[in-house]
Amino acid sequence: ILLSIFVYDYFISRVDSVLPMAEEVRPLIWFLIILFIYNLFKDNVKKKDNVKKVNFIERRREYVVVMYAKLKNKFYRVVKSKEVLVNRLVYSIMIYENYKNPSFYRKFVSIMNRFVNKEIRYGIMQVESEREIDDEKSIKLSVSKIEKSFAKLDKKKTEEEKIILLLEEKYTNKEYINDILDIYKEIKK
């Protein structure tokens, strides 16, 4: 009973109105509106980022599949290894190098090098040479080099370990190796 009298005297009897006045509610309403807009904007940004990532992955897969089909159709006579792993790896490197150094760029560098005459990388496989070589010659050189390296590998290693070891002979950049490994996995599917 004492508690109820205390609550009545100090809280209930001193209140003029049960509902708050409009001036008291206005800042709260503005705060809720701002909070709602912020959450709406935040969700849209997250959704757009997720859509962009999914689109990029899909476009990359599509590019790899299309380029694999084109390159395989164009160079199937040149890429003739007995090892399926070597063939897939060569096509993976071709796709990667063709993306990094498209045909028109390779031709431009080749023409410019006629005036400079120094050792640069030629062909779709980006093989170092003092003389100009075409795409097919660069593929033949790369296939033979990869086959020789593959023959030296330990047979107990996993397929991925073998690929990484073969790629580390040509590339020092881990990002390049991972990109080519991803392309290899996509081709293998």
C-alpha cells in the first residue's frame, strides 16, 4: 500500500497529460525517419555489392568457358600432350595470358621490338625469346617445357600441388598462380 501511495504521489498525480505533446514527439519522429532512411540505404548498398560480386564471378566463368572453347578449337593441333593435366594447364595459361596481353597488344609489342631488338616475351604463352615467334611456336615451347617439368614431379603429389609447382617455375607472383589455378579448376568442371 505504501508503494502504491508513493507511486501515485510522485509519478501519476504530477502528470498533466498521459499522452506526450507534439513538441516532445517531433525530435523522436525525425530520429526514426533518419534511422529508417539509413537502414534502407545500407541494405541497398549491400545488395548492390553482392550483385556485383555475383555478376563478376558469372562473367569470369563465362569468359573462361568461351575462351577455352575458342583456344581449343584454334590450337588443338598444337597442344598435344599425353598428360591431360598438362593440356589443361597450357589452356589455362593461354586464357590468362591472352586476357593480360591480348592479340593486338602482342602484335604491337612485336612490331615495336623490331626497332629495339631486345629479348622480350612473345606469343600467347609469353615465352622469352631474342627473335620474334608466333603463338603456335610459343605454345610448342611451353608444352615441351611443362612436360619436362611434369615428368620430374613426384607422382605422390596431388593434382593441385603439381600445378602450383609447375606454375611456380614460370611465375613468381602468387596472384598470377592463383588466377591460373582458378581458371584450371573452371576448365576441369
